[in-house]
Amino acid sequence: MNQSPVAEAQLKTNFSHWIQNSEANTKLQQGETAYLVLEDAFRSIAARIFLIRHAKHNLDLQYYIWADDFIGNLMLSELLQAADRGVKVRLLIDDQNGRQLDPQFRALMQHPNIQIKLYNPYKFRTLRVFDYLFRAAKINRRMHNKLIIADGSIAVTGGRNISGEYFDASQSFQFTDTDVLFLGQVLDQANHNFIAFWNHQLSAPIQDYIDSGAPQDLVQLRTDFEIYAQNNKQTEHKVEEEHEALVDQIKNSQLYWAQANFLADSPDKTLDRVNEEQLLYTQLINKMGKPQQELDLISAYFVPTKSGLDFLSQLPHNNVKVRVVTNAYVANDVALVHAFYQKYRYDLLKSGVKLYEFKPYIERNDRTWYEVMTGNVIPAKVKSKSSLHTKLINIDDKVFIGSFNFDPRSAFLNTEVGLLIQSDQLQEKISTSLDQSLAKIAYELQLNPQGEIIWLEHQHNGDVIEYTVDPGSTWFQRFIMHSVSYLPIEWMM
């Protein structure tokens, strides 16, 4: 893809700012991408803040969910400070997010350097039930993208929305997720895609849907953010720590390098105006190719459908090692999705696919960064309710990290984005990590001699607990799950 003049100028200006190493500059000129996988929750929020604080010209953000909580307001506060420095901020939020941020938006829209748009807005934003009744086909398609770009030259994408549970900062529930920071000429692809969404007919200025407010609203928001900062000085110190670590890593070129592609759906997908070749799902298949040695698929919501079952089932017969990791029933925050996934478990296992289901609790003997920095206590000192939210595909020498779940909704309804990295080193790292951690974090599914599904829970002392039904589920839940799976709504999952 040819670079736009604006993007090309930004790359020339900003790469010298971020990268001060001749070898790194050579790699950038050769079209390689510098990247850093962000598995740690705090490193991931610090990376976003790092982008915001170092932006000199513009910040482009698009998100599916942005909560009115600790993390959400931290990010808004940072964006406001960037705008005060003269940085142009464009924020695109899917209207599925609801009206929770309307007061903040009413204030921020007073700032000359901040523009906010809603994607695919609800017509009846107060009484949304009317949209579901009369506009269901239109509002069922959402922008599931997660992306922040600074100065058109460095970005973070992945599975995390802007909300406490994605960054180990929720009072009761945590998502396990993965993001990736990246920079290089691949950013041109990300910039073009963001502009396509920003200028699309479904992106509406926030002024069209909420009152414009008054200048004093912005004054009050500044005061609220200042009070917030005073109450969270410890968190600020932690942000600074991670911030400096990232600065050193990037400036000293302590990043990983590989050929990469930014893959994304067109916003026309929301209008059902794209052909199959334009779908991210198809792009992914074409770019990754057919697995020859191994396939690791990590998906929070996994509904393979009949075609996906056929594809995955034939791989073990061709000596391809296949592992699928998704949520157990009690770890899944969308039980309806699990109802349709469970229909395929037996056939997948019978074909030789290895299945693992993420446990509903993650063991942690130490306090999270959020508890340490704020003094707030997440209930259950040793265990925290958790759910897998990572979306990652690992095929031979290629790894995809993004917002795409392996289900019909991601494939055909919602728009998605992600980074495809061609790297033996990253692939081996992920494969080895799964080898070492799956027994600790997930139930292993197998077929017993009678051909029945069993769940194995591996204990630290070497013991194995065997379950004959979904661990933690009740008879009634399993009855409902099986009953629902017969409804003709799999295409919506």
C-alpha cells in the first residue's frame, strides 16, 4: 500500500524521535515493523499513556467500550492534557458503549483540539429498546475495534477495551488479555483504516446526540480530574515507572522486529456492503495460509460453526498440532456464546484437536498494581474472578493479535482490527508459554474410554481432578445451555 503524503511526512518526522539507532532505522527503511507484545495489564495501560504523553501532533483513538471508571477517566484526563499541549485528538466510540460518558463528552467537546464521534449511533439513545424493536438489523452490527495511534507513527491494538476489568483494576472481575505496541511503515495501513472509519457515514459528531454544554463544563471537568490526580498520586508514580521503562526500551531499540501487516475490516461491513474477500476473516486466512505444523487459537468467544469445525478437524489428520483455548462455562461472561460452542466439543476432540477451557479464577498470591497503588482491595485475596479475553492466532511462523474472536459475529457482523506478525521467535515464545501455563490456567478436555467428554484440572501437587460435566455448572444451567443451542441464532454469536 502506498503511503499518503501526510502519513509519509509523519513517519519521517517521528521515527527519528522514537528511534535513535542506525540499525533500527535501516530496518524501518526496509519495511520491518518494531513491536512489543503487552500481556501485563499495567504495562498495557502505561503503553497507551506513553503514546498520549509523547504525541506532538495528533492522537486517533477508536474503541468499542470506554467505561466511566478509574481507567476510563485516567485516559480521558491524559487526552485532555495532550489537547492542552496543542495535540489534535479524534476519539471514535461505538455507541454500544451507552451514555455513561455523556457528561465528560459534553465538557470535552468545548475544547478546540478535541473531536468526538459516535459510531453507528442508536436513534433512540435513551430508550434503546425501540432500536432493538425497529432497527435491530442496523444496530446489531458494531465497531469492535481497539486502536490508539500517536502522530500517525506508533500504535497499540489488541483485545483490551478502556475499562478497569481489562487492566487488573476492577473491584470484582478481571479479563486476561493481550495487546501489541507497534511502529513502522505498517502504520500507514492503520492510519488509512482509521480515516475510513472517521469519515464514514456511520460516524456522527457527538454534538448531534448530546447538548453542547457550556465552557464552565470543561472548567469543572478539569477540577474533577485534578482532584482525581491528587487522590491517585501513587498510581501516577507507577505510571511514571512504566513510562520511563518504555521510553528506554523504544529509544534503545529494545524491541522485536519482523515483517507485519495491519489487518482490518472496512466500515462498510457495518452496512453489509462488502464482499467476502474484503473481510478481515478472509484476509487472515489468505495471509496466514494453511497450517503445516501447528495452530494455537486463543479466543474468548469460540463458535467454530460447521465450516470452522471441518477446517480444524482435518488438520490433525495431516499431522498438524492444534490447540484451542477458550473460556469454561463459568468463566464466560456471555453464556449464550458458550451454548453454541459446546455443540462442537465432541467432534473437535474426536478429530484430535486439543481443547482447553480457561478457569474462572486466576491464582494470585500478591496484590495487583491497582490494590498497591490505590489502597483499594479487590475481594478474595488469593483468587480473583477472571475471564479470558485474549484473541490470538498462532500458525507456524505467524502470529495475529487483535480484536477478532473466532466466531460468526467477528467474522461477518462486527468490524475488527489486528496486527499479523511474521516471526518464528514470537511464535516459539507463545507456543512455549502455552506448554508451560495451560495446565495451570485451564481445564484440559479429553474423551474417556466411553467416548464421553471429561475435564481434567491439574493441581500444583501433581494431582488431577476429573469432572464429567462443565466444572462449576448446575444441572439447570446445562439444561438451558443445551436447549438454547437448538435455536437458529448461531449466526449472531
